[in-house]
Amino acid sequence: MMSMGAEYAAFRAGSGAWLKIHRSYGIAAVEQTYQAVLAGKTDAASGQIVSMWPTK
């Protein structure tokens, strides 16, 4: 498998101005985030990171 190091670094450098990361925790948050994305209610510049664990 090829390393993504250089490609990832280039992506991070270019996306920092427009990509906003949103983190959610817990089963209810996973459901809420999924439904919002499915319904088209999230911003395209929003990166959703969800975890079923209740806390960080």
C-alpha cells in the first residue's frame, strides 16, 4: 500500500481555509448527524466526525 503522507499534507494545507471539522459523541449524536447529512441540512464544507463512545 502506498503512503498518503504527501497527498494528505497537500490536502490539509489547501483545505484549512474552508473545511470545518465537527465532532460528535454518543449514539444520539451519531443518529442526529446521520439524519442531518441524509436530509441535506449540513454545510458541504463541514467534515463530520462521529463516535458512538459517549465522551472523548
